[in-house]
Amino acid sequence: MSSKKQMILIVNAGSSSLKCSLFNVDQGEVSQHFRVKVANLAGPARLEIYDHSEHPDGVLVDKEVLDKEQLDVANQQAHAHALKFVLQWIEKNTPQYEIAWVGHRVVHGGERYAQPVVVDADVMAFLETLVPLAPLHQPYNLKLIYLCQEFLPNCPQVACFDTAFHTSIPRIASEFAIPRQYTDEGVRRYGFHGLSYEYIHDKLSRLDAELAEKKLIVAHLGAGSSMCAIDQGQSRASTMGFTAVEGLPMGTRCGQLDPGVLLYLMQEKGMDAKALEKMLYKECGWYGVSGGIASEMITLKQSSDPLARAAIDMFVYRIARETGSLAAALGGVDVMVFTGGVGENDADLRAAVVEQNAWLGMEIDPRRNQANEYLISSDASRVKIFSIPTNEEKMIARHTLKQLGVA
């Protein structure tokens, strides 16, 4: 039997990125040790490794640049080579540890999976059928599972789904007004970012268990953005729908759009399904509204171009409007939580959203907000407002150990 300390590897793959985390396991609980970010897998890729064992925010311990040749981009092997580099780094720099389990973020679990599941051939076959529902993420989520099966053949793997948390959404909120035959085939609202919402609810429960059971609206804001209405710990409505392109305007995704626009583009502009898919996922959102200035919020904020400001203003407006919609779904709101890369870090955007939602009884405390404290509402605010960093990887680690009977 190996004397090495066993760790769990968490894998979160995007179309052009790879994020991994290593967690220590101690008496069934997990603590993050290393976090790896690999950006721009089209090359040259930027790889950064952070050590979280001594500091919760992590300390940068290594960084590398992987060129196109190292990644074998021409043969579509970038994800494989990036993962192989990460595993070799772990083996070389942490000889006292070994990877024993692997957990994956998988965007779509369809109607079949309301809980994480141990991966086998039948699971993979079903998840492959869901690729058309999440073309930007699902193929790469599955690709990394296959790669881990190849590189870590003795490690059991668990798939954790972004859609699973939303299986509690009532039927009236999950169905579209379309012919019943398509609804019966699974064309409905699924909702995404569920692992983030689950983590936020768990974190809020640890901060204030009574408050966590009230009516919550959580805004997961970033290049991919959504919002969720939660009551007594269960999802009741989500801004994302059948796919992750619905809802709020995002970095390059359009969000809510009149279907008639698509008919117009097909009939009058001659666009086919592939052209529409590229536009909806890659050319819209903040990037489209700003006239191509940027798909990153920080760049938009630094720009003096009025179109950059227009993209930010539209984002704030849509968040505020969806807050009202979700409050209606809940029959009120007691707590608002901002999370995600933008939600956690952009105090100005949070303040702008809260200002537009003053009619709901929201009031921000400027000092708390600028200091990025957990509680950022004023003492006079009827609605408690929080800024809480999310940690989807930790949620996946907990699920993985539970599914495998370790926790």
C-alpha cells in the first residue's frame, strides 16, 4: 500500500482553457492545496500554479508559457498536452502526494442526472448526446474525462453537473410555451452554474443558517453570467434556460433575444445554423454591444469609448430587471448575493445594480462594498446583500468524495 498522502484532482475544462485544483483530504473534509490555470490553449498558453496551503488566496509558485508546438495545436492536442504538463508538475514537485480520485465539472446532465455520478461507459454515452445543448462546454468537459481515463487509469472519476441544482425548479417555470411534443423530448429550461449556487448557499448557511433558508437571489456574474432564485435551499427559477446562451448579456453570449431576430437573420441575411451559433456564442454580449472593444469587463471599464459604457450599462440594467423577475418568482426577496469573477470584485457594478433595485428595499453600504466585505448592505437595508467568492471546485471535491464513499 502506498505511503503517499492521497489527493483529489478537480478538472474544469473550457474550449480554450483548463483549470485544475488539488485538494487534500482529511477525515472526509477537503482543503485546497494547489490551483492551476491554463489560459489560451490556442497557443501560446499561459500556465500559472498557485499554492493555497498557507494562504486562502494562493501564492504563485510557478508559471510557464506553452507554445503551439508544445501543445500540438495543429493536431487538436492542446488539452491533452496541458493536462499532461500539469500531472508531470504534480508528480515532480509533490512526491509525497498522489492523485487518488478525480472530479469533473460537466455543464449538462440533462433530465437524467439530478446528482453527481460515478463515470462509466453508459454515463459517457448519455452525456455525449447532450453536446448540442452546450456546444461551448460539454465537448471539452467530456474530452478531459477521456484524457484522465488515459493518464490516470486507476483513479475513479465523478461527473458533477451544473444543471443538477436546478432540477427542483417547478414545472411551470421550466417549460416553454411550445408544442408539447418538443417539451416531452426535453426542450425546456435547465439552468446552469448550479455548482456555484450550491456552494454559495452552503457558505451562507455557515455564515447564518437561518438567513440561508429564506428567499435568496444569487447573481453569478462573469464572462458567463446567470442569476438564480433560491427558496429554502432549492432552486426555483434561473435566468439561463435550454442552453447557457440565455438570460443576461455575457462576455460574448447574447442572453435574452427575441426568436424573431433569428428568423430575420436567416431569411434576410442568409445566415445558416452554424453562422447563427457562432454569432450567438462568440460575437454578442459585451463584445457585440461595445462594437468589438472587449469581452472582459475590466477592459470595458478602462475604455473611454461610449460603446464600452453602453455594454456595462446594459449589463447592469439586465441584472436589475432580472432581480425583479426572480423576486416575483419567489414572492419576495430577503437576501441578494453577488458572486463570480465580476460579482465578487466589481464594487462599482454592485453599487449600480443595488441603486436600481432600491425599490425592493436594497441599500448598499459604500465602505463595506468597496472593502469587499461579506455583508455589503447598510444596516437600514431591508434586504441583506452579500459579496461571496464562489468555489465550484471545492463543491465538486466534496461531491466526488461522497459519491465514492470516502466522505
